[in-house]
Amino acid sequence: MNEETDMTALEDAARRLAPLLGDRVLAPDAAAYRETAALAFGTGTPALIARPRDAEEVAAVVRTAAETGAPFAVRGGGHSYAAVSSIEGGLVLDTRLMDAVRIDPGSRRGVAGGGTLAGRFTAAAAEHRLAVGFGDTTTVGITGLALGGGIGFLSRRDGLTLDNVLGATVVLADGNVVRADAGENAELFWALRGGGGNFGVVTELELRLTPTDAVTSGFLIFEPRAETVSALLEAAATAPDELSLMVNVMKAPPVPFLPAERRGTPIVVAVVCHSGRLDEADAVLAPFRAAGSLLADTVHAQPYPALLRAEEPGLHASIRTGFGGGLTLERAQAAIDLVARARSELAVVNMRPMGGAIGRVPAAATAFAHRSSPVMLSVVAVDRADAAGAAEWTGEAAVAAGLGEGPRYVNFIGEAVADAAGDAYPQPTLDRLRRVKRAFDPGNLFRSNINVEP
Ligand SMILES: Cc1cc2nc3c(=O)[nH]c(=O)nc-3n(C[C@H](O)[C@H](O)[C@H](O)COP(=O)(O)OP(=O)(O)OC[C@H]3O[C@@H](n4cnc5c(N)ncnc54)[C@H](O)[C@@H]3O)c2cc1C
């Protein structure tokens, strides 16, 4: 398609959608356009944004995209690192007006609109002392996160977010609305759990909830020593499932619990969350506290929703990711040295121990197959002004951390380059995803994502 045919397609799409959605179709001259188009990392420059409120309206937008041939993307919270949920000069289906949340404490299930953000769902579930783990950020969309994986502060206890998806309502490429769960459209249900936005628009997600009240959580901040990184990962390997954590080698942020002269210098941080009995937390955390020379310990009992933070807008991020066993001593030292040299305000080597409930799911049970990896490893740089500098640093840090050609976590892929899906999925998973794609989206309407080509 060229620019002229795109333009005609978009004019056609605008004409079709206006009578249906009224002021919920936004062109760049609309007052709310800028704010609505913005992504976590970027402005977003679609020609049209359609904001449906239910599955029927979503079906109309999907049919319009298919029939006009307008370049098309689907968005939720807009936190894709690869910025695939917007499309320059195209039509964006924005799911965020579908954010109703119903919690049923009796069956411990929650049903949420496909555009619900993690903070909203977490707060609604917490009113009933229930939770499902998302990531660490309130502003991430629960569907975008769940379709790729969802690793966070409850994952070793309850599994990834996708392991807690019980069913979904999906608008397919032909506009039909279907249910996908273990009994109905089971192959589609398999593909949705790890295969990303390739198969349709999720308008409703049903999630399993687990009793969760106060958790013991906070930061254990250490002097930057390679041995501390190793000791923390070793302790994680034998910790009970109730402990989920991240280990970061990063620059000290400007926080009141660290001396001012430490700011900007490397530290090792364990971000811990013990979601078992409060009176057992100290014993579980003892080997972590003993992992090195502590600079600060902010761990205390707090409500689970307090752990999730909003992402600050207006930043540039660069990320590289993979799986492995964590860092060797030599690599941990290289990471500390690299963090010391980073120019970006936030430069992190992030390790997320897996295992626990994540590791007990058979690799072929969902399209997230990396079940036996002990650690998810990522390097991230975030900058206000210098996107190129951030990318340069993550490139160097990826080499130092040993992030080679191995598989990547689809939600942390930073560029939707050709064959990005080949990096995200082992071959048997990719082959099966392709078969599902051919059955449900043979024309590849849903291609602005980490694309599984039919
Ligand atoms: C600051 C930050 C922190 C993060 N922390 C974590 C973390 O702790 N753990 C973790 O696992 N991940 C984390 N992520 C990654 C996050 O899971 C992915 O970026 C996820 O795709 C974001 O979903 P979204 O809806 O916000 O993004 P969007 O950019 O809106 O969407 C991303 C993809 O999902 C698809 N999609 C979204 N909604 C729908 C829908 N309703 N139907 C069909 N397809 C849909 C889109 O088409 C797109 O391909 C983080 C990302 C950021 C930026």
C-alpha cells in the first residue's frame, strides 16, 4: 500500500465510523487527540483513534479496518516497548473505554473489560482481599500484559498473569465475537496465553484470584558487589513460592533512604515481596539480608496494591531481554561497571527469578514456553532526552550480561523487527501459533505487534 491508498482508506474508515462512534473517533484536530494518542514511550501519531465501548462496536471497527485496508493497530495501556500499539498515519483501536471490573469473591474470579489498566483491577480485587499478579506498574494494560506473560510480585506463588486467565471474549478478524477458554475454542485459548495480540481484540478477560492481604515487601539495598548478586540469586533458587523478587544492578535513585552522596552510583537492589504469612517473612528473608553489605532495608508489611507504581510519561526507553541462569561473577562485575558509566538517568540490569508456580506449568500448556529458565534477564535504560544514548548503553549492557541469540520475553521486546516472533518463541510453539493464526486471522489483519505471520 502507498500513502495515497492509505489516505483514501482512512477517509473511508472515518466516514464509516463517525455515525457509530460519534466523538469517540478522534482525528489529530480533536481536543483529546494528543492525550489519547500518547504512549508510555512516545507521542503516537495515528490518523484516527476509534474508542469502542463494547464487543459490538469493536467488531464494527475491526470490520472497517479489514474492509478499508487502513493500516491498523490495537492498543490498551500503550506500554509496548516496541510501540506496536500505535501506527503512524493509521487507525488505532483504543480499548481503554472497556474497563469495567467485576469481582466475584465467592468464586474468586474477576472479569474485566479488555482495556482495563493493572492499577484499577488490582484496587478492585484488593477490596475483597484478593489479587492476581500483574507486573510492577499500575498504568500497564492487563490484556497486553496477560497476552504476552505477566511476571510480577506474585508470580512464584500463583504463576504468570496468563496462568491465571480463565477465559476471554475475543473479536476475531472477521468481526465474529467468540469465547475462548479451556472448553470452547481451546486452541485459540492456548494461543492467546503468550501469543500476544495476534489473534483478535480481547474485550473481556476472566481471571483467577488468590486471597492476598498485606504482603511483606520493600527494597534491600546493598553495596555494589558481584558476590551479592550471586548470593541473592542463590537464595532465590531455594526460596519458598511465597517469595517473588527482582534483583537490580542500577544507579542509586534520589530517595530519602539513601545518603545523597550515593545518588547516581551503582547499587544492588533486591525488590522483594513475601505474600505468605507475615510472621514467616523474616525467616524467609534472612538469607537475602545476609547477601551483602546493606545500605538500606525498607521492607515492611503493606497492602499489595502499594507495590505497583505509575510510569512517568515523556521518557524514552531501550530494552534488551533474554532468559538464563543470571549473571556469573564476572558478568555481575561487568554489569556494575557498566551501570557506573551509564549516562541515562535510569540504567538497570534486571533479574527476575522464575521457578515456583511459573516453572510447574508444562512448557506446551500455553504459548509462553520458557518454563524451565531460572531467571528472566533484561537490561533497560530510560532517558528523558537521549534515546540514542539509552539504546547504545543497552546494546553494550546486553553483551556484558551475556544476552545472546537465545529466546526473548515477548513483552520486553524493544523492536518489532522482522522475525521478532522467531526470537520470542521456540520453533514448536511458533509452528503451533502459526496454525492458530491461519485459522483465525489468515489475512494477518492483526499484524502491528510481535507478529506471528500466518
Ligand atoms: C514501565 C513498564 C513496566 C513494565 N513492567 C512489567 C512487569 O513488571 N512485568 C511484565 O510482565 N511486563 C511488564 N511490562 C511489559 C508489558 O507487559 C508489555 O509492554 C505489555 O504489552 C503492555 O500492555 P499494554 O496494554 O499497556 O500495551 P499496549 O502497547 O497498549 O499493547 C501491547 C500489545 O498488546 C496488544 N493488546 C493490548 N490490548 C489488547 C486487547 N484488548 N486485545 C488484543 N490485543 C491487545 C496490542 O495490540 C499490542 O500488540 C512493562 C512495561 C513498561 C513500559
